[in-house]
Amino acid sequence: MMANQSIKNFIAVCLLIFTGSSLQAQYVSDITYPDKSAKIISDASLPNVKYGNTITTEDMKKQLFEIASDRMAGRETGYEGNVLAGEYIKSQLQSWGVKPPKGMNDYFQPIALTYTSWDKTIVKLGEKVYRNLWDFVALPGKNNEILAQTINEVHFLGYGIQDKGQKDYSGKKVKGKTILINEGEPMLNDSVYALTGTTKPSDWTLDKKIELAKKKGVSLILVVPTDIKATLNDNRRFVLSPMVELENSVGKKIDGPNVIYISSGLARDIMGESGVAGLEKARTEMAAKGKFKKLVFTPVLQLEFTKNQRLIEGRNILAFFEGSKKKNETVIVSAHYDHIGKRGDVIYYGADDNGTGTTTLLEFAEALAKAQKDNALPERNILLLWMTGEEKGLLGSQYYAEHPIIPIDQTVVDVNIDMIGRQDDKYEKKNEKYYIYTIGSDRLSTDLHKINEDINNKYSQLILDYTFNSESDPNRFYYRSDHYNFAKKGIPAIFFFSGVHKDYHQPGDTPDKIMYDKMERIGRHAFQLMWELANRPERIKVDGELKP
């Protein structure tokens, strides 16, 4: 699953607050407990039961120990381990006689990806050299190269805000200049924001400040965050690994000013002793007048930032099973097969994230291949879709949604599986493992929600926890896995997820810690849901509207 900090770079979330009312959408957010007195349907003469029963803990364990092995080296998109994982999936599909969709010569959907990292990062004041990721942080995908240059003029603009209550740009000409601003916005006290007069911040995000600076013609923004270590942690995957973009963007210029986060120590050094004294005086005046007077520092600031860019090929993997009747309607089951690779010599195995989803789709492929040989496939087509680049920002699913192999209007639903093999703290404390967080089921289709509940009562009897389906969920999980790119196209999507645990995005996410009986139960549930969606008389209805 995509890490939480990357949401800021993936979607813009706007909450509208009204006195006494809210326009926030209301979705199911409770917990459904199964009726233990109900008898589970287990008649193996039924094709859905017969082929669903071929999904076993033994097979899942065997597959997952391969997917999350040392050889796969964490499966990071753009690296050898990811390629090896793709080839392994292909070899399994070939061994079962599974075919790619019509019109494809191979199982792979190639995706052009641009990897960008810093080749050189130099920040000096006189002879003093500052340390990257300690004294300053710059995101390579959000900045243009800075060829060796010396800056002798830095304009201090407070918070970089121009508003009726904060006029940091008033009387200042900064076209082509370097500005220094504080992160955040002024506070009246520890909890009340000056611009709103409430405990809620204004809409002056850093992105809005950058857009204003762009309009003013600013060349470079030096941002002083409250805590540069926290800034580094929030952007860790963008600075410790190359930033990845869809398509060929080698040499592409960023439209706007460069942005470098700097420590408070570096900021003080740029100001110099007289500048710090001037700043204190300016702050006193700002408190009285609501604006900063003109402050210009004159350091000898030397900068050089050069990039290393490479174009690589990522690959989605597709397996297709043609339906017996409704050949213009397709059910998609998806899972991302990439993870975050290695850090130095340390492998991040990604067994749960998302070796479990990857393996579950392999089990589906084998089961459906058996059904195909028996001429027993359901009425609609089924597309199994292993996606790459999820950890880089849902890139594989974004590419597929924008370049679909199956037309969007023929795509009925996406059933997405991401992390189904462990417990989170909540259920570990309850000593309960047969649960699944169910996200998105009622967002676009009430049919989908009802069918999933019905399938659970008949075949699975899992605890269906909708906590993370709430629009007020601070984790924003609905927006953090690949199903979201299908939902944006108006395709109903449901996401199965067993929660975050202590080994999430850590080297300890290994296959020996997976609860394979839990994984089998959830995998069989998803299989029964897929079969019902592919075999029911009527296509599920879209009766909801996406509210980002």
C-alpha cells in the first residue's frame, strides 16, 4: 500500500466546514459480524465452490515464499527484483495455459517511467559546506537543476502569504529573486490560527504559497519548516529513492520556482548576526501591523543541484478468461506486485504488502484455468491484473485506467486485494484474525455492497469492518490503493485490506509471519465475490458519485 505522506502529492483533499451542517458524504463505517448460526454453503458440485476450494494455504504459502524471497529483492519497480517477479508470474500463467487478453502478444503491458534522483547537491556559505538531508532537503522531481551559481540577495517574506490578515508581499519586488519563508501560518496562541481566528488553519498550504510565488516571478523559495527531520520523514520515499513519473519526462522542466527546505540553523547563517537581529525587530512590527517590513539578507550562498535521470520500463501483467455469454462485460480483480526494494543491503520483502495480494491472484488464475478446461467459467469475462508502481504513487493502475486493455464502459467492477495476511493492533488485542477491512463497497454501487455482504454470509463468515470506509477516516485508505484509479473512471471498486502492522514497510514483513489460514479465508471470499459479480444475471448498477 502506498505510504500516507504520498497522498499530499497524489490528491488534493478539501473539507468544507459549515456552521451546524456538513456536506461530507456519509458511507457505511460500522462493523458487520457474521451470523454464526447460518450454515456455510460448501456443496462442491457448485462450480464456484469447486474451484474456490482449490485456493489453499499450502499453495499460497509456496507461492508467497517465492514472491517474497531474497531473489526478488523487494520487487521495487524499475529494478531487477521486480522484473524477476514479473517473469515468475508469467511462468506460472504459462504453466496453467492461461492467456493474455486478445490483441496482446504477451502478458505484459509496458509502461514508460522516468526515474529522477540528485546527482549532485551542493549548498555552501563561504567555505562552510552544508549536508543534504540534514541541513536541507530538496525533492528532485519537484525542482529544476540549479547549475553552479552564487546568490547574494535573499528576501525574507515571513510566511509567504498575501491575504487580508497577512500581507507578506506588500511593497516587495521579488521577480527573479530568492525568497525565504516560514512553513505554516501565524498563530495567535498555541491552538488558534491568526488568519481564521479559530483552531482550524486557513487554506494557505505550501502548494498555495508556491503558486503565489510563481505568479510573482520568484526564482527560488527557501522554506524553513518547523522540524526539518519531520519534513524528511514525510518525503522519505521521494528523497531516499528516485522519484518516478509516468511517461518519458527526461529533461522536462518544472513550471515554477525551485523549492528547498532548509534547517533553522542554515536560515540563521543566511541571515547573519545583523539579519537575525533585524528579524526579531520585524517580528515585533508584524505583530502590531500584520505585515513584515522589507528584509533583504546578503549572504554568499553557493548552490549546485544536478540530476540523474533514466528512462525505464515498468510492466503491468494481465491474464484473461473469456466469459461464457456476456463477452462485452468484464470483472477485474487487481493487486499490485511491487514493493519498496532494498535500502543498501537490507531487503524489504513485502510479504504482506503486497505479496499476499499477488499470491491470491495467482491462486485465482490457477482456479480459473481449471474452470476454463472444464468449460465452466462464469458468464462475464474476468481480467486478473497485477500492477506495478503502486508504491511509487499508484502508477501502474493509473496507466491502465488511462490506457485500458478492456474498454472502461465494458468494465463492470474492480475487486482490489492489498495486504490480507496479518493482523493490526486492534484485532491482535482481540485475538481475532478472521476479519477484513472492506473499503469502497458502497461508494459507487449499493449493489456491490449488498452482494459482498450476501457472499460473506453464505460462504465466508468474516467480520466485515468498514471503519476505514468512513469519509472522515484520517488514514484516507480509500485513496491509497489501486482501486481508486478505477473509481475515478466511474467503475465501482471494493478494496480488501487487513490493516497496518508493525512490519509495514519494514524489513520484517516476511512470509514466515503470514497467517495463511486467514489469507485462504479472505482469498476464497474474494473469489466467491468475483464469481458472483461475473455470473449474476444483471450487471451491478452504478448509483453513487465519486466525492474526492
